[in-house]
Amino acid sequence: MLFNSIEFLVFFAIVFVIYYFPPLQKVQVPILIIASFIFYSWSAPALLLILLLSIIINATVSFQVARISDKKQRFFWALSGVVLNVLILSLFKYAGLLTNFVADVFNIARSEGSIAYLFLKLPLPIGISFYTFEGISLIVDVLTQKNKSETAANAYVSPNFSQHLLNTSFFISFFPNLLSGPILKSKAFYPQIVPKYFKEIPWNFIFRSLVVGYFLKMVIADNLKDYTFWISFPYYQGFGTITNLTLLFGYSIQIFADFAGYSLIAIGFAAALGYKIPDNFDFPYISRSLSEFWRRWHISLSTWLRDYLYFPLGGNRKGKIRTYVNLMIVMTLGGLWHGAAWSYAVWGIYHGLGLAVERFFGFDKSKNKLPEPNQPKTKPIWQQLLLDSLSVLGIFSFVSVGWLLFKLPRFEEAVDFAVTLVRNYKVKPGWSHIIPTLIFSLPVVIYHIPHFPTWQNRMKQDSNKNGQKVWSLYQDLALGIMLAMIFLNSGSSKQFIYFQF
């Protein structure tokens, strides 16, 4: 059930009315659990069984970890739960990739009826990467809190298993973020499970989140997809260098608009139900270093990888060589998290190498701090603007080249695209593709400009009341334009890009 469908809007309206109906206030959580199960099983009911299995495993394991006093037994339960989560994710997401690899190496038949054929035909449950990571975070958080304090662990793990199972079912299946995040952390979500009241709904916040989210998805991403389609194989081979580079730029804008749009919509609908879920994007395309980009892009994933993989591996606490090894492991696995193709691993390695080079030369530290408003100016504004612009352009170009592996997951096609850029430099620009791509990309560029490092610092220095009023007026005007565009210029509806991950 897509957020940008009439079915979902009707579904949410019904759930909203029932949820806030005063006589049903005591059963708000069961209402949302049932609604989430309906939402998830809308087009493929059988896959609900995988979600239920994940809920049962994580509820049982986390409950045992919270109640067991013996540290070794506690660790055994936690390790078993994490391994089970990883095995389920691997079975349904990576069985095909590994089966093809093993079959190619050992020349195993993949004919109908064989074991290899069975693994290749396993379905990929939508959202499994997201809710599996949430389950792992629950187990690890409970273990960590339990090791620190009995009270801290029991703060959000009910002593009654039935109640904990109910809360865990709600946490893992909560439908606004179920399919594509943001990835929730149990220690931030469980304390929010309290009765919600209609009078406490933050209408202004919800309106802004939904308008911007739907605008990014329906006006920007859904229109751009009709043009970025042409950098699919083999169509890009007929276009010139300028056209292909513009379409790649457009795809970079599209993937941001699509995923950031989904996240804002999820945040808005969650807020309408009284729950705060974390921001997932912080204007990533004005990043001046790659490490800054990963603090701004898909924040819930990057922080999950940092907290539950990078730090447990040792982070940067075990010497320089180990730090770089840890960095490459995390980024490679982060790449594979996105999809069961070796190109995603290459994409992760590509970003890992970029982060390692940045760290080696110290660029990750020098570009990430904005000067304080009261600090003396060390450079003229035009010079600072030029330096920031070059840094932002360099990082955006690096990231956009990487997105090619998302658009063309077959690695040989991505290489062929790069060859085409060199080979077709004499082919005339295709203005019928270039101009619409630039037009639909422009709002995202404008969306980022007020947060550009140079302007952001200047706005901090000039934070008077008149300036704030003018800025608020501009925001309201922009929201009105976006709302009108949603109704007047939406593209053809399509599922969100990150559903495939």
C-alpha cells in the first residue's frame, strides 16, 4: 500500500478516526498493530508470516535478556537472537546472490526442482532490511542497558511477557516507517508507548512534513523518473556525454527526493498518531566532506551502522590500520544491505575508500565545523563561498557517480556507461531530456540553498526578529506553491525506490 495512493489515504483516515475515538483509547496500541498488519499484508498476505516470525524472535530474546541475571547466559541469548535475525535476512535477501555464486563456481545446475532453483525463487519480503535492523537494535539495547543497570533494562521491557510482546509487535510493525524506515531504536520508541490525545496533535508540523514529503516524491521524483529512465541499458548508449551526465545528475536528485520524501511522509503520519520518529535527512547535498554526507544522508542507517557495527568492531580505538579495516567492513556491509548484488558491495567499498582517503588527509575534520557567529572572520565571504561551493560540488559529484551503481546494478553496465561518456563526447546534447531534468531538479537545489554552509553562518549572525519573520513568510509561500504543484503537476505514481532494499 503506497503512501501516494488513494487506498492508503482512505486506510489512514479510517485508522485515525478509530484510533482517537475516546472509548477505544485504552486499546490504541492493538489498533495500530492490527492496522500495521493489514498495511503490510495488503498485496502479499503470505509475507506477513516473516514479519510475525521476526516479532516473536525479538520479543522472546529481548525478554530473556532483560530477566536473566547470569551475564554469560544473557550474552548467549542476545548472540543467538542477533544470529537468527541475520540468518533470516540472509535467507530471503541474499540466498539468490550466494546460490548463483556457488552454482557458477561449482557448476551446479539451477533447473526447476533443484535446491538451487528453490533458493533462487525465495520471495524478498518488503521492508525486511529495516525491521530486521530494528529487531537487532532491540536485543543489543536491552543487553547493553542490562549490563549497566537492572533498572535501565526494565525501563522499557515489561516484566509481563504478553505486554512486552504487544509492545514489540508495535515497535517492529509500526506502519508509517515499516517499509523504508527511518530505522527506529527501541530505547527511543518504547518510552513513547503511552495513551495519545487528539488535542496534542502537532498539526503545523504534520502539514509541513506531508506537503514537503509529497512534493519531493510526487512532483520531483515521479517526474524525474521519466527522464532518468533513459540511462538504463542500452538506451544511454545513444546519448552524448552532456546528456548522460545531466541525466545522472537528475537521478541523484531523484533518489534524494524519493527517499527523503518517503521519510518526511512517514514522520508526518507518525506524528499524527502521536509518535516521534527520527529525521532521516539533513540536506545531504550541501555536505563539504564525505563523512559529513554520511551524517546527513539516511541518518538512521548510518547511525545504526556506527552504533551496532563500527563501535563493536572497535571503531577508531584500536589503531589506525584497524580503524581503516573497520571502516571498509562497515561500508561494504552497508552497501550489501541495500541489495543482493555485488555492485552494491562495490558501491560500499567506493564510499569506504572515499572515507578512508578523507580520514588519511584530515579532510573529514577540517570541513565539518561551521564557525561560530561571534568568531572573527578569517576569509572574505566571496572566498569562503567559493571554497564551500567547490567542496560541495566535489562531494556531490563523488556521490552522484556512486548512484550509477544503483541505477545500473549490473556492474558491467555501469562500466559501459562510463565508457559511453568518453566515446560519445561528440554526440549533440539532447535538449528534450536535459531541460526537463534541470527544471525538475531545480526545486531540490533551491531546497538546499538556505542551508548552504556560507548562508547558514550568515543567517546565524543576522538572526534578528525581522529576518525570522521574512524567512517564515518565504517558507509559508513555498509550502503553498508546493501544495498547488502536488495537485497540478504530479508525475505518474510509482513505488518508492528504497522499497527494493
